[in-house]
Amino acid sequence: MASFHWALLLTREGRFVQTLYLLTAKSQKRGGSAALTEAMGLASLRMAYLPEDYPPQWREMVWLAGKAAFYASLIPHQFDRAQDYEDKLLLHYDQAPNVHYFRGTMFGFQKKREAAEKGYRQELRVSPQHAPAMAELARFALEEGRPAEALSLARRAADLEPKDPVAHHVLGQALFADGQVQESARELETARQLAPDSASIRWELRTVYRKLGRTKDAEHEMAAFVTLNEKEKAGILLPPQELQELMHEKQPGQEK
């Protein structure tokens, strides 16, 4: 139960990807439940609420997203059943924020790149300031050899959500692809500060530092990457001190 409550706290903190890692592991071991479905739905739709706090008119929407996420998380994946719930979600809530972004992430999970990109672009039509969708589209643009488009999207994402490590991470990658190596290092250092437990950010920084001739810094980042990568494989998603701080943080409504 401790990991489940930890996941709820991560959702409230807006750390939705980490929440879903934890809940996916739990769903594979113990199967579905109403509480797990609700928790997965909140994280999937990027709603920074505890289950008892979000508006009741969103309960069906959260439940549909949670069921889709649950079936997609199973091993073997049950994408057909997941899509049934995704289709119902889109039928009733296609103008709600984060619904198309969620659909895009589900397609991305299935390696359906074109459909994922369509979902992210549709999200921007619904929510023009949706920084996570911009960041994902910037990734696609980078992978497809369009650094100028990637740089524009990533800058907008980082400007909109300056505390989002993903936005700074992608911006750092786009700057590096554009040949702006010093600027890339600065953005990746910001991403590292915001997400010190991210192995992928450390790997990118290692590459940039090597390009800059900062050998000792590159070696430090490589060592950090190896350690964090092993932790991620083992399901350890946060440093122990950060976990302790989250678990002892007061709940909304309690005295500070």
C-alpha cells in the first residue's frame, strides 16, 4: 500500500509519468481495482489531484482513461480492450484537456508514430498552450531531421512550463542538434536540476560535455547515468531523501 499512496502523492505533485510507472507495476502484479483505475485515470489525464479531491463531474472521464491505461499496462498488453475505453473517452470528452494527449501517448506506447503525432497535434487544437504535447512533437521533429521545428516547439514548451524537466531536456537536445552546444548544456543542466533522478538527462549531458571537452564532467554524468539506469530498471524512481520528503508532506487542508 505504501507504493500506492506514494503514487497518489506523485500525481498531486504533477509527476504523472513516475506515477504511471509505479501503478503499472502494481497492475501487473495485483490486477485491477476501482482505486487503481481511478489513480491511473488521474495520472493519465494529468490531473494533479488526490482521488477524494477532484470534481465529481470528471469521474466518468477519469474512469474511462484509467481502464484504458490499465489494459494497456498488462503483460501481455490488451490494446484492443484499451482502445474500447479510449474510443468511449473520445466520444464523450473529445474537447476536454489532455484527452487527445493521452491518446497520443497510448499510440506512442504501441509504436504507432503517425497516430501518436496526430493525437498530440489534436491536443494543441483543443489546448493551444499544451507544453507536453509540444515537447513530444519536438521529439518527433528531431528524430525526423527537422531541428528548426523541434527548436521552436521546445522553446515554447520550456517558456510555458519552466519547471518541466521534459521541456528543458528536449530543448537541450534541439539546441545540440542545431549546433548550439553551450546553450544545450545550460538547458540540460536545468533539466538535471529539476529531475536529478533522470538517467536519460544524464546521458545527454555526458554527450554535450564530451563535445565541449569537459572530460571530468562527462565522466561524472556517465557514472550518474549508470547508477540511475540501474535504479530505474529496479523500479526505484526517486532518491530515498525525496521519497521521504514526499511521504511526510502534509496533505491538503492540514495545518502547515
